Amino acid sequence: MDKAECWCNRLNQLMKKRNYTQKEFLKEYHKKYHGGTQANISRWLRVGNRIENGKTIGFPSYETMSNLADFFGVSVGYLTGETDYKSFDMEKVCDFLKSDEETVMAIIGITSGKSIPLGKYNADAYESVLHYILTADSFRDFVEEIQNYAEYIYRQKYSINNVNEVARNMKKDLFDLAVQCREYGCWSANGYGEVDDFKENNIEPTEELIEAINLLNDALHKDYEEESSIEQSIKLCEYKLQKIYFEIIKELSKEENLPNMIKRS
């Protein structure tokens, strides 16, 4: 049933990607393979569904499955969910490069010229540029610094809030009182006698309250230090990335590299 569900989803997605109606798809399929009817297509798109007699619609013959896979340029295994790679060749390439299909397709798009506005006539130049970028001595440093930058951005967005941790582990009334009394104190003021914030506000400075205030202040201090540290680290990463970026450009611009990166029509 899982394979049937995957088959239906992926076959429908492939048809939608090409903007096929069932009628248009049947016309193209029949032209290429000299077979198929409207009823066939309806069944192919409803594999695994129950019909009126209580039976389940089964998969088409392997020949038909192979034809459908060939028609859309994918593998039968992709249609049935045995692999997420659309073709066996793509699976081998991804395994060799230790990368995913989306990344490999992006590389192919650049080196073929398909994803660049000026088209395939300059594909050789694009391939050379990509080659020099990936093999530049500074490129490894660039990737490493991007990883550091992403980590700091993530920590900034999902930072640990120490104040919230204190609040969760403390009675609400006590926490609220600690917030109110956070800057309270007792000291002698010349000419004014003794100042006691707790006494003036009719609050008893119990050991429990004093401990709660200390915990709150420590948490606030940690949050501030963490926030400041992350902000500084992000700025430093941005500076390093810019510096490495220009180092890569210098490496790309070596005289021996220039002829291969010139666009030709």
C-alpha cells in the first residue's frame, strides 16, 4: 500500500509538472508506445484504490511501468518509492559526490548553462568558473566560515533564555516579586540616613526572596553576555566571509585561468 500511494503521488506530480491533462498525456503516451486507453490512465493514477467490487486496483504490467518511467525520464524504483532518486545514474552520481539530488542538479544546471541566462553556448566557461571556485585554496575556508555563520545565526534565533528557565523553576508569585525587587537594596546615604527599599515598599527580604533575586540577576547577566557574544561573532564571521570572498576572486583571476572563463558564442 505504501508503494501504491507513492506511485500515485509521484505519477500525478510528474503529470502536473508537465501540465498534462489525462487526455493530453494519453495522446503523447500513445504516440510513443502505441498503447494505452483513457481507462488505463485512470487505473494507473488510482493504484491501490478500492473499486466497487471490493477489489484493489493493482499495479500495471512491468512493461507498462517501465514505459511510464521512461516517458517521464525517471526509474521504476522512483515511482514505487524504492528510491528517492529519479534515475539510477543520478543515484550513482549522488553517492559518488556524497551529495543530494538537488545539489547535483544545481551543478548540472550551471555547467550545462541551463540555469544561467546566457544559455548553453557559454557552458564551458561556466564549468571552468565553477571548477576554479571549488578547487580554490580559500574555498574550503569559505565553506567552513559559512557553517560557523549559520551556527551563530541559529543560536541567535533560538537562543537559550536563562530568565525563562529561572521562571519555570520558581513559583510565579516569588518570581514576580523578585522582578519587582531586582534592584532593591539597603545602604546609608549621607545627609539622608539609611535607605531601605524593602522597608519603604513593605516587603520582607526573606532568604528565599534574596536567593530568587540573585538567580534572576545572574540569568539576566548570562542572557546579556550571550546576546553580546553572538552579535560580535556574527559581525566577525561577516568580516571573514568578505575577506575570503575577495581571496577567492583573486585566485580565480590568475592569468592562466582567464582564457577558460571567457564567454564564447
